[in-house]
Amino acid sequence: MMCRSFNWTVGPFRFGTKPAGIMQTVWVVAVTWMLFGEANARGSPFGLQDAESSVPLPFDSRGQAIRILDPGPHVDCREVKKQNISGRCSFIKNNPDCQMEGGFLNYLNGVFCIFPASLQPLAVTLYALWLLYLFVILGVTAEKFFCPNLSAISTKLKLAHNVAGVTFLAFGNGAPDVFSAVVAFSDPRTAGLAIGALFGAGIFVTTIVAGGIALVRPFTAASRPFLRDAVFYMVAVFLTFVALYFEEVTLGEALSYLGLYIFYVLTVVVSTWLHKRQRRERLAPPSPAEPEHPTDSEDGDASSVTGGDYGEEYQALLPSEESTFQILIRSVNPLDYRKWRRKPCYWRLIKAFKLPIEFVLRLTVPIVDPDREDQNWTRPLNCLHLIVGPVFCVLTLKSGGYGLYKIQGIFPVWGVVLLAGVAMAVIIFVTTKNEVPPKYHWLFAFLGFLVSALWINTTATEVVNILRTLGIVFHLSNTVLGLTLLAWGNSIGDMFSDLTMARQGYPRMAFSACFGGIIFNMLVGVGLGCLLQMTSSKSVVRLESEGLLVWILAGALGLSLVFSFLSVPAQCFRLGREYGCCLIIYYLVFLTVALLTEFRVIRLSTY
């Protein structure tokens, strides 16, 4: 079973030397120390702002009070640039609109309170580099930990390939997009990020990626899967367009998103069954012109090959029998020295950049590989996972709020979880052997799924907070940040993995992935993201409109889908370089219009 995941070993993120990796670690630690140091000075353990804290009125060098705009509940935080330089820190501390929900670091505090005004460009540069590394964390977690565990779960449950492709594996492929949408929808002020990211990723994938596939290798598209996916995606876009028009998502609309996705899965299952039945009746052999793959015919979400070095990195380095300590050291080491020696320099640079996060993820996230004889069983590391994994989970929920809560005001929750994990790890260590995995080892896939999901959710929260901070600093709308930085960051891995599939002779599979994956992201991202924000007293999620740009974004996506829906059948589903050039030119025109609208070169009088 294959799983198309985020392949970060190619693309514009290829940079960083081994010394550079050390320098990146240094500045990450430095920024963390500064932010946490300021937070501790105010008595906040995680850098979260306290809106009720008393902040003295600032004075200038002559002892006169500095005038600060009244930060009432309706003052946009982006108005901070209109304040006197000395009063910006107090403005963001007192303004409720500047308070961020969740997250471990307060990025606004770092820009306006810790760094002096003359060093704000340095702060923004560090945030940009940290944002880049957060996208790397998202890609590595989804590729090497989240997606393989979902594959193991679907294999254990004996799901058909088409069902697994549009459910578990689609979740693995779209995890960063979905979690980013869920986090962004948690606050009406950042809902524009979710809309911009989902729509922007949709346009990017259906134009740049689909057009690139046609340019790399002209091919004949699978007719029924394309028409089916295009129709479902257009319906999903229409539902989101209606929600944007009324600036709210009701409980019924959120459920309709999820219901439409369930109907989509059922349609894939039924259409695949009918297609296979017709093939059996005709007894027609597969065409030798292109390798046969289930997703070329009727699988909704075509999945590409999992990250290329996953299987090899988890192979034992020595065939001889190892001690328990040696097994532990080998299993937590993310570097295969044999592979390191024969790989080119650029691969080594990228690997050095990813080594820190891979090491931490190996310590916290178990992986079950049903294709291996030992199912990737490593007794000392798996026992360690039972201790570290649950503690990590409780410390990431609500930015540590649940884990740090003290039962009866005495014993913290994380301590209870730690003791329970230690007891379970000791029992399993005593009752198992290094060489033979226990019968219940497949259950570790569920633990790996949960821990990696929380890794992605925590990282997505930091991504959303950084993007909102950059929007405040540069006075940019959340929509434009979503359709550019967030959409590109979450989609760049899809682009290179799909183009790689096309070059390897699977253009139909790659083209199907362009439409199948974004259906899951749109329907589940909006539906689940809004549903999780609803309570018994709040059955409506408000969407704050950001003006003309939102309608340009929605209209551009709808127009691109209509163009493909009409032009592909008109070409008898034969897609060549002309079609690819048209899609790429279309995206460039859209991006130009969107940026001109953001900077008010294009505007309507009503806005």
C-alpha cells in the first residue's frame, strides 16, 4: 500500500549545511529563550498574553505620557503600526484583538516588546526561518510517521485499497492542510487563513501541479474518475462560497460538508466495484502502454510512494545479535551511515537540516510497518514510547493547560500519565523479547497515529500564529497569507511528489491525486474545523469577510475548475503541453490580480 506524503527532499527547501544546521539550532534556542524569558518576567509560563494584567502607562524621555489609541474590543491589531514606537508594546498587551489562542510562543510580544524597533527586521527574518522549519516539521511528521501508521491501521483493518485511499491515506496526505484549517477556524480573526489556504491550495494544485504534469508527460486522463472528482470538488467550492456570502457556517452546513464527503467515499466504492465488474466481464487485459495501478481507474485519492528513504533507514545496520542498549541507540539514530556515504552532497545538506526533528520524533512516535517481518518492533524504544508519547500528548493539549493542571491542587496530570506509562512500559519490557514482536504490537500504530497527529496540530498552531504575526507586522490580510505562504508550504511537497510520479510513468495517477486529495482537504477541513468549534451554546461559526480578495479567490478557483471540466472532455481527455501552459499562465494571472487587490491597486468603491 502506498501513501502520497510530503516529500521534502526536493524543492526550494534545499539549503543548510551541517554548520548551518548548528546555527539554525542556535537561533531557534536564542529566540525561544528571549520569548520565554519575557514571558517568565510577566509570570506567564508559555508566553501567552494576560489581557487583564495591569500595564503602566509608558512615558517618553521628558517624562510625558505617550498617547496610545484606546485598544477597545473592536480595534484591529494591525493598527499597532500607527502607534508611537514606545507605545506599541503596551498596545498589543492591552488590545484583546492581539491576544493569540493557543501556541507556546508569543510572537507578537517578541517583535514589539523584546526586539527594539531597529532590530525588527532581524526578528521578522528569524520568524521566517522558523516558519520554514515548521513546514519541514509538518512534512517530516506526515511523511515518515503519520502516514505510515495510517497505512498500518488500514492494512490491519483489511480495508480495500480504494476505501483506504479516500479515507485513511487521504487523511495522511492532507493532515497539515486539515489541521491548519482546524486551528485557523478556532478563531474568527484567523478564519481567513483557513479559507485562503484551502482555496489557494486548490488553485495551486489544480493549475500549477496539474499543468506541470501535463508538461512533463502528456497523457490521457481517466475519464470517469476525473469527472466524478471535478463535480464533487465544484460542489464543495459552491458550499464554501455560500458560507462566505453569509459570513457564517451553521451546524447543518458543517454536517453537510462531512455528509458530502461520506457520499463521495461511497461513490468511489460503488464506481470502483462497477468498473472492476465490467472489466471482468470483458476480460480485457490492461494496456501495455502504461503500468496499471488501481488509482489510474477508480481510486479517488491517488497515493504516491511514501518517502523514499523510510524503509531503508529502519533496517538494521548489523546482522549480528545486538544488546538491548545497542538496539535502542540504533533505533533512535535517524542517520544511516551507509546511505550517507553514497548519497550526493545536496542530499546530505537536506538530511542534516532534518536530523534534529527526526531524532525527536523517533523518541516520541512509534511506527508499525506491517510489510516487515518484525513489523519494526524495537522493544526498548517501543517501551520508551509508552512513557514519552502520552506525556507529550497531555503537554500539547491546550498548550500544556491540561498537562499542568494539578489534581486536588497537588499532583499534576502529566505526573499521573508518566507513572501510568512507566508501569505499562515495565510490564511490556518484562513480558516481551527483542527478536519477536508481541501479538498486540499493531496497537502501537494507534499510539503513533495519536502522537503524530498532535505533533502536526501543535506545529500547525505555531504556523498560524506566525502567519498572523507577519500579517500584523506587514499589515497583510489573513486571506493573502493563506493563499500564498500557507498554501505553498502545505502544497509544495504534493507538487514534487506528483511530478516525480509523472516522470516515472504514472501521470494518470498523479493527475487523479490533484483532484482527489483536495476534495478531502476542503470538505473535512471546513466541516470538521467548524464542527469542533461549535458547542451547545454556539452553533454558528462566524467568518469575518476580508473584502474583495476573498471573492477573487473563490471566483478564480471556481473558474479554473469549470475550465478543466469543459476543456478536458473537449480534448477527448488527452492532455498535452498546451493544456499545461494554459493552467500555469492562469495561476500567474490569478496571483498577480490577488496581490494587486491586496495592495489596493485593484479595488472597488464599496471596499
